[in-house]
Amino acid sequence: MLRTVSFSHKLISQFCAATRDYNIVHSAAYMHINEKKVVVPGMLLLSTILSDANLYLGKENSPNYFMIYFNSIVSEDDQVQIGCLPLNADRDCWQLSAINGKDCLSLHDNKSIMKCQVSSSLSISNGNLRLLPFDESQLFSFQQLTSFGDEATSSVLFAIAYGSMALNKAIANPESETEIEINRLLDKNINPNRVSPFYQSLEIELPLKPTRCNPGKELSYYIDFEREVFNKSYFANLICEQDHQKIFLARYQMVAIPDRLIMRKAKGLNEN
């Protein structure tokens, strides 16, 4: 069943503070001065949908695989119909939707899904390590903002949302050749075209018995970037662990989008 929600710029700001998401398109101070509405973070949208679905990880037949497609922008105060619908009689595969004129989580014929799978579909080796500490206040804020009742599940989703911060840290402090390439592409002082990374898809895999994340301890993010098209699109392979226990695997498809195009797609303050 779908329900209609909206996200205020205050809620977006609080979510970004908890997950340390510093993208300017989520900042009211920047967007409003440019007469544009704030863009809703994809992980806020996804986490709210999963909260509505009463997601509890680690139980029999609970989802442990997610394939998410990001098609279009959701702006502050948009009326969005969100929810998940079973795609088979066994109810072990579900479609995730966020409908705002069109389904923002469907790309071409690809639909965002979550399902239970026994065998692994992601083969990812360790990349460069980035350590990120987090505290109880971040996790508590994330849980409150997304209305999650299950603290263990909420902690795993927080770690996934926090992955964006790890990717940004890797790009800002590049180590590999591909990270240096991406850094130069996104550096406003070097690249006059001014582009920013935009997630086109996100594939997530969890262990069958997920590990709860504990505040006060660092999360280990191992990140390996792959070039798909030079100066345009890349994959980021990520393994997240804590105390040598695997939290999740993820594969991001990232596309460089000109800032002017992102701002053009963002709604004006007076648009409904």
C-alpha cells in the first residue's frame, strides 16, 4: 500500500546533519538563495520507505538484497506516494516506489526492488580503507527522522546512508588513479564545466545475519572505484565492516552531471 508523504527542508537538514551529507543541493541556505527547492537525499527517501514496510533484518525470509534506481529529483514539500508492493505470491520480492508524477525509483524498464536471496550476487574485493567514527546522537537522530522502530535495522541503514560520506571522503582525499581522476573532474577550481556526482543506481547486499552497528566505534569502509566512461561515469564498490564483522556490500553507479542541469531540474520555490 502506498501513502503520501512530504519532506520539509528542516527535516532534510537534520537528516543531512546526522549522515554528514554536505551536498549543497540539500542545503536550504544555498538552494533558497538561488530560488530553488531543496533536493531530498535518496537515502532519506529509501529509509522512509523501508520504515513504512516495517523492515526487520535477520528474520526468516527478510530482505537482504536491494537494487535501487534513481530516476528523478524529489524536492522539499513535494507530495510523494511511497511504499512497497509484493511482486510474487511468496512475498519474498518487493517493488519499492516513490511516485511524484512518475516513479522516481524506476529507470526505463528497471524497477527498484528488495528481496531475500541465499547466494551472494556481489563479488567485491577490499579497496582503500576510509574510517568514519559516529556517535549515539547521529544514530538516534537518524532513527527518529526515519521513524524506525527496530534499532538494529536502523543502525545498518544508517551505515548505508553514511556510505555517501565515505565516498566523498575518498574523492576529496584520493589515493588510487581513478580517485584522482574523479577528484579532478569534480574539482571546481580545475574543471570549469562544474559537475557533481549523481547516483544512477545502488545495489546493496547484506549478510543473512546482519550485524548491528555500535556507536562510538569506527566504521571501516573499503572503497574501490572503477571507470565506466572517462570523465563521465564510474562504479564505486564498497565493503562496510565494524570490528571485522561485515555490515554490507554495495555497488554504486555514479554519473557526473553538470551543476547547471541539476539546478535546472530542481523545482523553483514557487512551483507545486
